Amino acid sequence: MKTSHPPSDRTRVRRGAGNAVYEPALVRAIVDAAYLCHIAFSDAHGAHCIPTACWREGDYLYIHGSNGSRMLKQLMAQDACVTITHLDGLVLARSAFNHTMNYRSVMIYGRFEMVDEAEQRRSLDAFMEHLAPGRNAEVRGGNAKEHAATTVLRIALAEAACKVRSGGPLDDEEDMGIAAWVGELPFTHQRGAPVTDPACAVEAPAYVQQWASKG
Amino acid sequence: MKTSHPPSDRTRVRRGAGNAVYEPALVRAIVDAAYLCHIAFSDAHGAHCIPTACWREGDYLYIHGSNGSRMLKQLMAQDACVTITHLDGLVLARSAFNHTMNYRSVMIYGRFEMVDEAEQRRSLDAFMEHLAPGRNAEVRGGNAKEHAATTVLRIALAEAACKVRSGGPLDDEEDMGIAAWVGELPFTHQRGAPVTDPACAVEAPAYVQQWASKG
Ligand SMILES: Cc1cc2nc3c(=O)[nH]c(=O)nc-3n(C[C@H](O)[C@H](O)[C@H](O)COP(=O)(O)OP(=O)(O)OC[C@H]3O[C@@H](n4cnc5c(N)ncnc54)[C@H](O)[C@@H]3O)c2cc1C
Ligand SMILES: Cc1cc2nc3c(=O)[nH]c(=O)nc-3n(C[C@H](O)[C@H](O)[C@H](O)COP(=O)(O)OP(=O)(O)OC[C@H]3O[C@@H](n4cnc5c(N)ncnc54)[C@H](O)[C@@H]3O)c2cc1C
Ligand code: HEM
Ligand code: HEM
């Protein structure tokens, strides 16, 4: 993977630079923990921020949708910014000002490129495999018409920066005597019990049975 | 609240319009369930997508940060798009193509405005109250220097659209015989056990004790 060192003009974190990380391994880990990214691009109406499913293969982040999508068409014609954020907790400090959040975020800049049809099939299979290992063999795969209506784009994880915060609050020396509870209120990214479709009589495969415990 | 009906040129959902909702009450509910938004804006480097803490009061979404923030400065000078997304589940269908996700998302367009210092204090207090009811009385409030270094912006929840999907998969008639498990794999947005700071000897208040059960 092309390392993000040194950061580009676009990826050099200026505010809170102490929390910046430019490690390719962390970029990958933050992407892999996500099902979803937010993508910024512009058109005649101004800037847009669109939530979209995503997955990683190698050093690329992939997205997909309809050939007719405004977003996908724009993303082939201009640079974009893709952001993934995991909110890990609220950080409660002794002063209001020092309250903050724990998080892992990545911002990726660059131009998306369209993949050809063979790669589209392969990468959508990989997407499914990532979501539900083994499921490709159980469902009807995409047919020619469906694939012809679909666009898959990918962007290199090259021009990317992460910001990460963890741990408890950093209070000012003079506030240490304040008698407030301090610490972290964590968020967990958990899974609920699978909801079987009323019309389904098929036994739950391993990836469904293990869903709720994946945490 | 100024209703979003009829949608503007920017907020009319074109793709998957069946999932579009323009109800102010739903806009508010999606914002209230969030700690975090993603904001798209542009500068000489192109489009940016920045994750930021947010809260709602009345018919406005609020954000805050440093006077020196690139983002906050840009947001006073141009229209932006604020997006909040709650991912509720993976939807597993009988064909690969009909797989989808359940979600609640809102996209808000418009211009942020800066609030004055009195309103800044009031709204940051409201933010804290929203995070941890009663905590304002326990911590040191922001002092003059801290507030002077801080900017609070708000954007009207006026030009906004929601997209919502829930329930099981919608398969094609001809796929109904396929023997794959179908249904929803839900995500839950839960809280973990509070982590008390090692230097803290204060008993946990109600909002900390009840954190993990809030779900
Ligand atoms: C959960 C969460 C909550 C946050 N809440 C707030 C808040 O309430 N107020 C606030 O001011 N800031 C908040 N931040 C930080 C925010 O994301 C920005 O880092 C900050 O606002 C500075 O923005 P800027 O455009 O001025 O950044 P600059 O530092 O000028 O950005 C320069 C470059 O650094 C990189 N970069 C900046 N931010 C990030 C990031 N978060 N992740 C990865 N790369 C990044 C990008 O490449 C960006 O183009 C929050 C971040 C997270 C993850
Ligand atoms: C969790 C999640 C995953 C998604 N995954 C995908 C995916 O993999 N592929 C895909 O094509 N789409 C996906 N979507 C839908 C995506 O957010 C867009 O709605 C879609 O891509 C069409 O984008 P567009 O710019 O072409 O939309 P248009 O329909 O042209 O957008 C017009 C206007 O409709 C409103 N709008 C559009 N989308 C939303 C939204 N999500 N929430 C609120 N208002 C909206 C905005 O005001 C927007 O400017 C996903 C959405 C969510 C919430
Ligand atoms: C053969 C495989 C697949 C193909 C060809 C395909 C194709 C498409 C197309 C064309 C759209 C755009 C719909 C529109 O804008 O009108 C879309 C949307 C979407 N797809 Fe897929 N897809 C595939 C598999 C998957 C899988 C496995 C998932 C996993 C969850 C998924 C999740 C989504 C989501 C969330 C949307 C957005 C729907 C919305 O706006 O509500 N897709 N897909
Ligand atoms: C008196 C109240 C507060 C004031 C004056 C204030 C002020 C600020 C300022 C000036 C920044 C920008 C830091 C920088 O860019 O250098 C900031 C960042 C931030 N604030 Fe606040 N804040 C207050 C309360 C809170 C509260 C209650 C929270 C709740 C969690 C919070 C969460 C955050 C977060 C998450 C950031 C981003 C930090 C980062 O980039 O890692 N703030 N705040």
C-alpha cells in the first residue's frame, strides 16, 4: 500500500494534530470495522454528504449503486472525500470545556474509478462474503440485467488520514479538586437477535446464528 | 417548525423515492438519536466531509468548535449539507441484488449562522444537559477565555429530507423458491459499562449508573 506518509496538503491534520495517525494499517482497520461511509462531493446545488454502504479489498474502498445515481456519476467526474467515523464513547471531564468524545475516524481523498463488469461481479461477491460468509452459494447471484444496471466504483486508500482519541479526560491542573464523576461512557457496536422473515422456513446458517454474539 | 413540504430542488429524493419522508417530526427524531453528524463543504482543496458532535434545540441543529477551525469558518461563508445516518440492520434477501440495509437518515441543507456569546453559553449548557442531565451543576462551567475561543453555529432544520427503510427483504416473485435464510440482521446502538477515571473517587451519579441500560 502506498503509505500516506508524509501527509498531503489535503490530509495534514491541523486541529487536534496530536490525535492524527497516517498509518495504512489503521486506515484499513477503520474501513474494515465499517458498513457505511459518508461521501462529500459537489454539483450545481452545492456540497452533498451521502451515506453509502462500503467495503474494502486490498488498498481500495468500494461502493456500488445504480448507473443512474447522481452521486456515482458525479464521483467519476470530480475528487471526493470519503469519511468513516466510529464513535467509541463520551468523555466526561471536570470542566465543561474539557469534555470530549472517543472515536476512530478516517478521511480519504481522491478520485473514484469505475471497475469493469468482471471486477464488478467479483467485488460484489467479496462484499457479500464480508457481510455473510458462505451466503453467495445460497442465494441467486446477480444476473446480466442486474449487473448491467449497476456501477461499482473504487477509491485508493492512498491519500488518507486518521484521527483517533481514546482514554479518559485530560483536565486542567487547577480543576483536579472538582468533585465530579470523571471517566468514559462507552458506546458498543452490538448486534441484536436476527429477525427471520415470516415467509422463511430455512434454518439459520452459522453467520446468522453467530450474529448477535459478534459484538 | 417550517415544514419541509414541498421538498426543495435540493431535498427532493430521486433514487429510492419510496423511502423518502419530509416530516419535521422525523427530522427531529433522527437528529435527537444522534451524537454525531457528517458535514460536507468545499474549499480550494475540494469537498470535505467532517464528523462533528451535534445536538438539537428547537428547529436548529447546533455544532461547536474553535474560532480557528477551518470547517467552522467555511460554514459561515457557504451553504453546507449535514447528514445523520443510523444503520439499523442488514437485510438478507433470496437474490444478491435484493440485499439491502435498514436505516434512518436525514440530510439538511442550508447556511450555518453563528450564535452570540449569551446563546453560546446557553446552548453548550443544553448540549451538556442532553448528554448528562444534571452534570452542569457538578463541573466547572466554561470561563470567559474558553468561551471567547469557541464558536457555536446552528443551522435551521428547514430544508431537510429523510430516507428510512425498515422490515424484511423484498424479493422478486421468481426467487421465492430459493432456499436461503432471509430476514434482518439488526444492529443495536448500545452502551457499555462506564469506565471510571483512576483519579476519580466520586460516586457515579444517576446518568452514569443508568448509562449501560439506556440501550
Ligand atoms: C466523533 C467526533 C466528534 C467530533 N466533534 C467535534 C466538535 O464538536 N467540534 C470540533 O471542532 N471538532 C470535532 N471533531 C473533530 C473534527 O472531525 C475535525 O477534526 C475538526 O473539526 C477540525 O476540522 P477542520 O476542517 O478545521 O480540520 P483540519 O485539521 O484543518 O483538517 C485538515 C485535514 O485533516 C484531516 N482530518 C481532519 N479531521 C479529521 C478526522 N476527524 N478524521 C480523519 N482526518 C481528519 C483531513 O484530511 C482534513 O482535510 C470531532 C471528530 C469526531 C470523530
Ligand atoms: C445506510 C445506508 C446505506 C446506503 N447504501 C447505498 C448503496 O450502497 N448504494 C446506493 O446507491 N445508495 C445507498 N444508499 C442511499 C444513498 O444514501 C442515496 O440515497 C443514493 O445513493 C442516491 O444518491 P443520489 O445523490 O444519487 O440521490 P438523489 O436521490 O438524487 O438525491 C436527491 C436528494 O435527496 C435527498 N437524499 C438522498 N439520499 C438521502 C438519504 N440517504 N437520506 C436523506 N436524504 C437523502 C437529498 O436531499 C439529496 O440531495 C444508502 C443509504 C443509507 C442510509
Ligand atoms: C449482485 C449484487 C448486487 C447488485 C448488482 C446491487 C445493485 C444495487 C443497485 C443497482 C442499487 C441502486 C438502487 C437505486 O438507486 O435505484 C443498490 C442499492 C443498494 N444496495 Fe446493492 N447490489 C448488490 C448487492 C448488495 C448487497 C449484498 C448489499 C448489502 C447490504 C447491498 C446494499 C445496498 C444498499 C444499502 C443500497 C441502497 C438502497 C437504498 O437507497 O435504500 N447491495 N444496489
Ligand atoms: C463550555 C463548554 C464547551 C466549550 C467552550 C467547548 C469548546 C470546544 C472547542 C474550542 C473545541 C475545538 C478544539 C480545537 O479544535 O482545537 C472543542 C472540540 C470538541 N468538543 Fe467541545 N466544548 C465544550 C463542551 C463540550 C462538551 C460537553 C462535549 C461533549 C462531548 C464536547 C465535545 C467536543 C469534541 C468531541 C471536540 C472535538 C475534539 C477533537 O477534535 O478530538 N465539547 N470544544
